[in-house]
Amino acid sequence: METMEEKHGGISVKTEHIFPVIKKWLYSEKEIFIREIVSNACDAVTKLKRLASLGEYEDKGDNYRIDVTLDEKLRTITVRDNGIGMSGEELEKYLCNIALSGALDFVEKYEGKGGGSGIIGHFGLGFYSSFMVSDKVEVVTRSYLGTPAVKWECGEDGDYTVSYPSGNFERGTSVIMHINDEGNEYLNLFNLRAALEKYCGFMPVEIYLHELGEDGKEKKKEEAEKPINDIHPLWTKPASECTDEEYKKFYSKVFDDYREPLFYLHINADYPLNYKGILYFPKMRDNFESVEGKIKLYYNQVFVADNIKEVIPEYLLMLRGVLDCPELPLNVSRSYLQNSGYVTKISQHIVRKVGDKLNSLFTGSRAEYEKMWDDIKTFVEYASVSDKKFFDRVNASVLFRTASGKYVTLAEYLGEDKASDDGKADANEAADTAKDAEPEATDKKTDGKTEEKKVYYVSDDKLQSALIQMYAERGIDVIVFDSVLDERYAQTVEAEKKGVRFVRIDADTSALHSDGEKLDDNELVKLFSSFAPEKLTVKTEPLFDPDTPALLTISEEERRMSDMMKLYMPDAPASPVSATLTLNSSCESIRKLANGDYGDDAILVAKYIYYTALISQRRLEGDEMKEFLAVSRDVIKKL
């Protein structure tokens, strides 16, 4: 039997009076109070629904809802639910003793009767977040069992009063917060709505926001009621029931981005991970746009935080999305995330799902995949060099753009595999082109144990356009690298795939050799060595293009080492690198030089040939440019 006498007391705690601490430091952001109070209201409804499903409460078609009412004149914010309510005994137990949880008691009693509870939080410590913005809080509640309504009133000093008001009260609970000066911003309807939409925008019970005017009546009452939240967010539905348009609208709403995402990934993981979510690959405006994404973390449809970097690997941070993880505590801390085995497993699961999604896009829609490749290439390469497991999962779906504009996989380039989508003529043509070039791009090692397969690439397609054309005439459509990350990824491929070697087109002339006549190069070597750098090696070889006098090459290994030194020590003086000048014995100018036909002008012709070869390899430096211009002027005079 409920006692009807008025009671007075102070908040009971087991250690010391911590009310001032709770008021000031319970949460880092004041706006969390709206999440906590509305979450409690949502729990109250969820509990009653659960009892109805268990046959312990007769649901008569109740219209479950939460109403948030702002009264700027009275300086109050009221959160009202028509959920399970509390008896006087329950109210004293849960509100007069900090950190007791009605949610825990409920789950312990009913969890074992089938299904998940869906209970959000703890009607205990979180409730007191209301005092971060209030100098007084009132709770009026009536249990679903029909016991008398009970009222709890508490000031910011922690002293409370419990009473039993007369009159008719509906089932449920009202929390009336009398806002103090620190909470002034939430007496503005725009700010209150923003906080509700941020933290409660996807709660599973409809939430309605009201504003009272000076006369105490609701403003805009004539307008049709519309909840501020979506009780069935997209991630709670099976992927098979969601349309492409719904995914795009959800992305636009949550991330305020008018551009459509490149693609998305719907995750619904069962035991033991038990989490849901949707991840999006956003489209970047340009190369200078920030690639940092945004992952919003939810707990049973209640917003917890965004930019949670601990839940996904660093190389996936460009993603945007929502993750609903009911196994995490509502008030999750950064340190908890960093040390949680559950979070680690989620992270690993996401990596696998992302890899599988890329593979399915590659095999299922090759043409569309190629269109988006330039937008996702950086991410895929960075993830691959960062995580061997990710590399192993997706490397067969990684594309390379050739100088002719085609997209091919490594296997297609080497002629090991034909394009996976045989309906795509361009991809098949690229594979055929690569296969035609295979004899030129493959060298057997002398020990006969392995076969080295060369992948020719170019890092500056404008500077090296002449060489690209020469390779194209030999049937080799070279790969285009346009970033440092491309070369880093190539090194990862070499480490993981034995026998594959990436070679820049100006590092090796073997693919351009012909069966033409060789020359006695002793005199030619002396001639070029008389003015060329000390580390230059001069040799003659017949090349298939008779119009190219010479090619200058630097070994792939030495150039890579030089580039790495520049990257890590940009201020250090450049160390000299050895280079090879291959004189084309198929070229008439070289044969004339060898025969002495140029007489006293031989040195001038040799310098001109050297500098034109150097230009095709790299940009000339200050003194080199001066010398080349002087030589060019002299050549013009001779003409």
C-alpha cells in the first residue's frame, strides 16, 4: 500500500555528497542533458511495450510518444512520456539514490524471457544531468499499475520533496526542468530543436516538440503534428528492403552533403559483434579537399558521438557513416574505445566488409567501378600499404590507368587474366594490349628458377610523352603513376608478389632494343665521356626507332633510393646518381659520329644529343639549361 504522507530528505549517496560535482562536471557538454532525459522517456515506453509483448500489460492500441515542451515565459523545458511510469516506492528508489538504475533492474527481471531489451540507459546518474541547466527539477509520474501519482521535486542543493498530488493523472512521467542562467540557450526553440535532432533524431519512440506562447497556449497548434525524429532509421532495416534512393537521401540528411556518395555499405552483424550501420564513400570535390570523414556512433538509436576514430582504422577515416553499437556503454569514453576488445573486433569486421564491397563492385559492375576508381584509388592504395590483410583481400580488384586511358588490373596487364566483365569491350581490349606486350615485358632470370614480369610505368606523362609513344609503338601501354602513393603501392605489390617488378620507362631500354647492327663504341665512349658527368656510362645498342639518337636511363633501384632521400631529407644536398646513355646504333646521326663524319663539330653534335636525351629523362637544372641553350644556338649557327 502506497504511503500518502509528504516526505522530505536529501539525496542519498554511499560515499559523500557529490551533487555539486554532478551539476558541473557530469558531462563535458551541457546539451547532453536533453539526450539523457529523452532517453529515459524512451526507456519508459520501451519497457511498457516489452511488458505488453510478454502478456503482463494489455496494450489497447496506445499511441506511444514523447512530448518536449518549451515554455520560455516560465523558463521550463518539460519532457513527457506515456510509458511505464513509476510508483512512489520506485521513484524513491531510483531518484533519491544516485547511480541506482531502473533500467538494470528491469533488464535483470525480464531479459531472460526472450529477445533483446532495447533499453537505452540508466534512470539513475544520467537523470541528474538535468541539473547542469536547471536550478530545480520536478518529476510527476504514475505507474501503469494504476497506483497513485507521485511527485518528486528537487533543488540544485540536492534537497528533495516527495508528495502525492490530487487530481487525475495519466500513465507515464513528466520531467519539468526549471532552466537556470547556464541553460539560457536552450530556451530558444531553434537551439532546443537542434539538440533534439542531434541526439534523439533516430530514437525508436516518436518525439514531438512544442512551444508555448505568452498566454500559455501552444504556438502553431493548428499545424499538423510531425515528429522531429525518424523511429525507423535506415540502418535498422534489412538491406534488401532499402532502395538506392533511400540510401542517398539518408546520406544527404545525416551529412548535409548535396553530392551523391560514390557507394555505400550496409552492415548488419549478428552475435557476437551485434552492431549495425551504413558506411558511405563520399565524393571529393578536388584533390585539396579534406579526406577526413565522419563516423557517427549510436547506442540503440541514441546519438553518442561523432568522429569516433577508434572504431575504424586510420586508413578508413575518409568514410562517412553511422554505427549503432548496443554493446558499448552509452557514456562511452575515448580510453574505453582504445582498450576495448569489442571495438577491435568491430574495426576488423568493417575492414573485411569494405574489402568485400570493393570486390563485389569490381566483379558486378566493372564499367561503374572504373568511373569511380580515380575517386577511391588513393584510399584503396593507402589502405593496402597500411594493412597486409586488406591488400590480400582487394589486390585483384585494384586498377591501374594506362597512358591510353584504359583501366586494367595487374593480372590483365601481365596477360594472366582477362577482364572480369566480358561485356566491357574497353577492358578486354586493355587486357589484350597488355598480353600482346607480354614478350617484351617479361624477362627470364638466368638461373631458370623464376620469371621476372616487368610492369612499365611513367610518373610524368607530359615530360615523358616521347618515351610513352615509343613504348606504345612496341605494343606496350604503360601504366601512369600520378602520386607518390602509386609508387609506394607498387613497392608493396613487389614485396607481396614475387617475380613482379615495376620499372619506370626511363630506367630500362631493353624493351626498345632491336636486332640491328651494333657499333664499335670505343671512340663514341671517349667523345661523350669528355664532357659528360663522371657517373655517366656510355654504351651503344640498336633501338627500333631510328629517329631517336640516344636514351638516358637511371636504374630503378638507384632512382628510388634518391627519391626516398629527397623525401626524408629535402634540405640535404643531392647525391650524384649513376646513369647510362644508350646511343642508338640504328640512328644515322650516331653512325656518322662513329665514322667521324662530323669532323670538328662532333663534340657539338654529341653535346646536343646528350642534352636532348637528358631532357626526356628529367627537367634541366640551372647550369644544364644554360649549357643546352648555348649548344642549341651553336647548332643553329652551323645549320
